[in-house]
Amino acid sequence: MDDGMITPVPKNKDSEMSQKNICLTVAYDGTDFCGFQSQRGTGLPTVQETLEDALEKLTGAPVQIFGSGRTDSGVHAWGQVINFYTVSTIPPQRYPMALLPYLPDSITIREGKAVPLSFHARFGAKNKTYRYQYYCARQMSPFYRRYACHVPYKLDVEAMNQAAAYLKGSHDFRGFCAAATPVENFVREIYECSVTADHPEEPCLLTLQVQGNGFLWNMVRIIAGTLLEVGAGKRRPRDMPALIGLGDRRQTGKTLGPQGLFLYEVNYLDE
Amino acid sequence: MDDGMITPVPKNKDSEMSQKNICLTVAYDGTDFCGFQSQRGTGLPTVQETLEDALEKLTGAPVQIFGSGRTDSGVHAWGQVINFYTVSTIPPQRYPMALLPYLPDSITIREGKAVPLSFHARFGAKNKTYRYQYYCARQMSPFYRRYACHVPYKLDVEAMNQAAAYLKGSHDFRGFCAAATPVENFVREIYECSVTADHPEEPCLLTLQVQGNGFLWNMVRIIAGTLLEVGAGKRRPRDMPALIGLGDRRQTGKTLGPQGLFLYEVNYLDE
């Protein structure tokens, strides 16, 4: 405001000398956010802006954060990883408590630590794990409406796992991403893809876990939709290799709703 | 409106002849309700009014429901039981689906059935089961903020179970109810009282389950608060008999928050 009146502290020089790179592990309930990525000026609430605003209030200076990746509107995170540069002297492990007064209870900082200046939450990610939850019962539970896809019938968990196994390894996943995905290379490597049930005899909550070196847009939600059709007996597990080979978005399953999806964990090269 | 103009259908006689007593099992997320019991005229949202309004829209006639008991503001239910009289010809088992368009997604009808005209959800209840959830971690999970009490340290589950065992049986529970509870007989029988953990080695979500023939106001939340102090090492399990004997609300634990409490099940004499 009074730029011309006050000689500013030479922040840049100081910053370079004492600048730290802080890495936070963040959990959030995505229900009430329009995704992770900042949409400043639109008035739409995003996780990134909420975190940046909280960090600015805490540290007294504007902060730009880098996330491991975007999550879409309504998608949750248990282990989203972000980093940011700051000259603040707040001990890194104190961020979870220190940010508490500035954040809504839909966002929790699970861990804070200092990382090398070269660390970048997005470009340094080695692999990511997503989870997708199905709630299988005639009527949806009010306690899972925000956190699972409602499936009003039983699913064949064994068949889903047989189909899921075919997705492991390096494949061209162009049939398993949103039609307009603007990338040239659709090859991703999937390390783990399996479905577990909460109760062996009478499964109600099913959890699909997928770990891979990268994911295309909507890839987990389309995998979840395709496996849902296998579990419902509409597709056979043994048809999966041909389906992957086709590379045709029109042949794979529906994109299931965002509420069942969680960015569960991000691992880095130096860990 | 036009009472004088239209000869009303002699509903009473018809009703008596074709009246049915319908019993519904209802789950609700209590977060956004000011309790179960109707507070008509106040504008405060209650579960009872929401159900009555939905039933009126569905059946075309005003409906009064009877619940197995009230739940306080913010308290949830997995197995609340209600009954109501209607002349509607909707098959009882169809109510869960038929009410869907008229209810918010925070309320789910899990089951519908016809019961004898003498059935009353409150007076016929043989026993009730409540659950109370503790979420034990430094930082609260955004996914449990509505459904568990946050405990930012570890609890000794074995000690809690030792203490819980002393609550079983018939006792005068005047020390375990809200100070102003307007009853004369404070004796209740507890059939089950135990705490289970989600993971044996590293428990995070603890669930207290209490079944009894009746409960005083805030009784489960005060039991939960007392057992919390046992789990934290502030009370010894062997002090429980004396604590019960004292009958002094000032000596028992805090009333924990409503968000961790669930009316889990209600059983009836004829089942």
C-alpha cells in the first residue's frame, strides 16, 4: 500500500540465504472443494488456495505451494504431498499444529518436514497409490455417501481381482483415460492393482488399491468402473488383455464418481 | 381449507379397517440435524420432522412417527427404529426405495416391514446397543471429524476393557447421567460393554459398544468419557466399582462430544 513511503527489507537476499523447502503430507475431504488446483478469481474453493491462504496467515508472507498432482472436484486425499519455499523459522515438524487454527477441519496436515531445496512434490514423485471405495448394499449408508460409490448389488471380488491382475505391468492405457487427455505417451506402469473386502463372507465395503508410476486423467475412476462391470458379471476377467489392447475409451467401463476416490500415498525417489 | 364446502371422506372408519402399522429401520448422519425429536415451529432441522414430511409427501396424508428414543443434536443412528400408522397401500418392504426421492442423503431407510398394531417403537424396545468411536492420532482425520471423538494420544485398550467389564450388570447409574435427568429410577442393566480396536498393534479407531435394557440421558457419552480417562492412565480399572457406588456425577468422566455416538441397534420383545 505505502510502497513509496517505506524502504522494504531486502527480502530476496535474506530469502536466498535462509530459504527452506518444506514438505507437508496433507489429508483432505474433497467433498466441499472444487478440486486441488487453485482457481483464483473464480470464488470457487480449492484445496491449494485454502492451504496457501493458511500458510500466508501463519508465516506472514505469500506462499506458493506445489502439489504432487491435482485431484478433481470431490476427490479426497489421505496422503497428498506438497512443498513450498519459505524463510519462516517455524520448525518443519510444527506445521501440522501451527496450521490448525487457519485451516477448515476438512483439511489436516499429517506431517511436516524439511527437504532439500531441489525437492519438488510433483517432479520427484516415484509412484502414487490411489484407493477407490465401493459401498455394496441395497441402500446407501449415510456415512459413506461422501466416501464411496454406491453399488446396489453384490460384486464378485474374486473376478474383480482376476481382472485387476491383468492391469499390472507396463501398458498403453489410452483406453483408460478421459477422451480429451492432452498427452502423447499413454504408457504407464502399474505395480499393484487389487480389491479387498471388509468382510470375507458378506462384503459391503470394497477397496480397490492401485499403485503406479503415473496416472492419466480419470484413469483410476475408469479402472474402477471397468472392474465394477467385471464384479457384476457383465465382463469376463479374461477379456481384459484384449480390452487394454484395443485402446478404445468407448469399450472400457464408466468413469465412476469422484466421491469414492482417494489419493492415498505418494512415494519419492529418495525414500 | 374448504372444510365447509367438501364432504370429507369418512377417513376414520376406513382407517380403522385398513390401517397398518409400519416399522422402519433408519440410519442417519446426525451432523446436520438438531437431534431426532421434532421441534416444529422453530425452523430447526430434526430427523423426525424430515421423516414425517417425507412420509406425508409419499402417502398423501399427515403422518406421526414414534421413535425408539431421541438422539441428541449431532448424534448418529445406524439402527434407529420408528413406527407409524397409515392407510397407504404401499407394500411395507418398498418404503426404503419409495422414500428415497423425498429424503436428504443424510437419512437412509434400511428396512421396512409391517408390524402388529400394538407394536410401539419406544415402549416395546427390549434392549438398545450404542457405539462410541474414538479416533486416536496426533492429528484428526478429516474423514472421522463427523464420526469420532479426537484423542491426540494412545489409549490403553486393555485397561479400558477391564474398567468396562465393571459396568456390566444391574447398577444405579445416577453418577453416569446428565445432572438434571428427571427420572426417579436410575437402575439400568448393561449386558455388554467393551472396546475394540481396528488394528491390534497400532490402534487408531477404537469402538466402545454398550448394550443395555435402557439408557439415561448422556449415559453412553459419560461412560465413554470415563473409559477415556482409564485408557489415558488417569483412572485405574479397579476404581470403577467404587465410582459406580458413589453415584456422583462430579466424580465420573466428561461427557464426550455427540459426533462419536451412534444408536446402533434396537431389539424388540417379539424378535
